[in-house]
Amino acid sequence: MSNADAASGAALPPDTPVITGWSAVSPYGVGRAAFAAGVRAGAKTAVKADAASGTLPSPEVCTVPGFDVQELLGKRGTAKMDRLTALALVASDGLLRDADGAPSVATDDRTGVVLGITMGSLENVTDFLRQSYTNERPFYVDAGRIPFGSLNHAAGACAIRHGLKGPNTTVAGGRAAGLLALNYARRLLAQGRATQYVAGSAEEFSAAHAWYEATAAQPGEPAPLLGEGCGLFLVEPAGRAERPPLAAVLAVETRVDIDDDPFAAVSACARRALERAGAGADEVWAAVPSAAPSAAGRAEHEALAALVPTAALGRVPSMELLGDTSAASASFQIAAVLSVAAADPDSRGRIALVTAVDRDGAVAAAVLRLFGEDA
């Protein structure tokens, strides 16, 4: 592949999965423009927690500013909607609709959805269980919340809202969920099961989630600064893409850290992904770890520092700026790479490496070839 072809994507095999669009709802605000501007500025997002959330293990949070579900999605069907579903729906609107709300992406009956999560809306589940324990009878509960308690509700709601009839899947994978979702989309596209995919991941902030994470932290570690949001990508084969590719997905590799050695697991996973992509570690232009606030997250950073050029780890601002966004983190990492690449002509045709680790041992790595986009 010539340098010109590498920079434009002209020589990609037609079945290569490419990212042709993306959207984000994040602590930087609603929409792709807000996210890109925040990332490029390296802006912090932590704010004082809302008193309505009650007592929290950390006084600060990284939530989506001004996120009003009914204002963004309307009153119909949203009165009892969980925050996770709302985040995913707003992000899907940003990906598939224009500023006037009209469809901006051509879809068909085999356009699929795959959404990565941790465990769904923890706040919705805990509230429902609390009602069963505290109300006069165990069955005196708000039945209207039951649909929102299912793990696949957010993905299904996105498909219904946009009339997407292809494979619909939810992948529960914690911080690796975004890369697991991307890999799922890549595999089904290769098998001809779908023509294009809306793929990404989401996480909501709630008091229940904050206390869960604080309890799960290792002894001596402070309660994590939690974030939230949703990142979604339009993924399709290069041969049928109607818009120029922003990045090609060259490889996605996964591992399970069964030896409690995240450094070794991340190293092996990243090396294997680069090998499958036909790229060398010295070719990596940008490397973005998940910045998980844990020993595993620190080991992940050390593994990449030992593998790629020093400059690669500094090209994209740390994901710590967004707080611990859990399942949404890997999608935000990819979106951050695309944001930085769009503003840097030197990124054209270069390689990006995105990795993730989770407390349960999940490890994932993705290798992208960047093509940038018009400013």
C-alpha cells in the first residue's frame, strides 16, 4: 500500500470494517462537537455532585452537563426511562439523525446494533428491589420499570427508535465492553449477517453505581471519580461505505487475565492485535489506555509504555479527564483518537492502538488505521 493509499483508505480490501461516523454524549456535553473540543483542549470535567444524589463516596462526579431526558427525547415514553437508555438514545440520534431530526444515514433491514454495558441500569434495579422490601407488600412495585431493568433494553430501544431490524445484541464487559462490541460487529459483518452496525457502549452515573464501585475498590484505594456517557460508531465494510472512512478496524484481540498479571495480559493482547493487523509496535502513532483507577489500569499503562514509542502515549489526552466511565470508556477512547486525528494532518494513514482492562480480568486491544476527516 502506498503512502497516499494508506492516508486515504483507497487500497482497503472491500470487506475491511471501517468507521464512517461517530457520536458521543459525555461529561463534555451532548454531541460529537462538544466531545472533540473537550478532548483537544484537555479539559477536566469533574464537578461537585448534585445534592439530589444523596450521600456519595466521592464529593465530585463527571456527569453529562444539563442532561434532561424529557427535554432531549420528549415526554412520550420517557417518564420512567432509565438514564442508561436515555444516554444511548441521545447518542444514536446524534449518529443517525441531522440537526433537524431527519435521518442522515441510509440504513436497511440488516443494519444491526451492538451495545456494550456493565450491568445495565443499576439504579433502576436497586430502586425496584428496594420497593419490594419497603412497600406494604413485596409485589407492590412500579411495574412500569420492569422493561427498563432488562440488560438488553437500551440496545433494543435504539433499534426501535431508528427502525433498525438487523442483529441486536448487548455485550456485558465492563471497561472492555466498547472493544467487545466493536469486535462483535466486525465478526458479524465478515459473516454477512449484517450490512452495517451501530456499535458502541454506554454507562450511567447513579448513587447505586457510585457505592458499588467504592465497595469494589481495593483496600486503601480511594473511591473512584465516576463518569458516564455513551459513544457510538457506524461500522460498515469499506466496499459499501457511502462516506469516507475515518478509520479502518484492522484487528481486535481479547484475552482473559487468569494469572492476575495485567501487565503480561495487556502486553500479549496488544502484541497479538498488532501482529494480526500487520503493524509493528514502532508504527503506533497514538496509544490510548483505559486509565482505569486501579492496579490493573496502572499495569496497562506500563505495558503500553514498554511497547510503543514514548510520543504515542502522549498524543491523546488521558481518559482520566472524563472520570471512570466504566463500560463507556473504550468507546470514548476511540472517539478521542478520532477527535485528535481529525485535527492533525500527520495522523493520516497512521496506526492507533486502544486497550482496555477490567477488574474481572477482561483484556482487549484494537488496532485502527486513521484517515482523519475534513475540518
